[in-house]
Amino acid sequence: MTAAGVSSARSRRRTTRAEVHPRPAVVARATLPAEAIAARTVSASRRDLHAARRLRRRDAAIGLGILAAALGATVCVLDMVH
């Protein structure tokens, strides 16, 4: 409103959160041409991204556990042979 009590011709429209922060996209982790990546882009929610991150961490922990077990078994075998 102006001092005269009449609103200006140009109204200010508030930007929504979606306009300021567009939804993140999950892209397949592979070396693909740009067209293939653009075709496989999926809009994902924050919960989906969090779940995917949690699964990647779990898989990494399992992989490290397997490596540690293999290293431990190798040390045991070499200790017995020596």
C-alpha cells in the first residue's frame, strides 16, 4: 500500500519453496551419455534420497566387513603355517 491507500500496480508475488529449491533428482551412477542420463532422471523426495544413502552406507559397511574377515582369515592361516 502506498501513502494514499492504493496498492501499486506491480504486486509482489511470494516465491514458493519449490521455486527457490527445486526437488533434487536421483541419477543412475554410471558412465552414460548425457542423453541417457537425462532420460533416466527421476524426481525423488528427501526421504528417498535419505533411504538410498542409508543403503549405500550399509552396503559399504558389509563390503568392509567382508574384507576385514578375509584379511583376518589370511592372517590366521599364515600364522598357522608359519
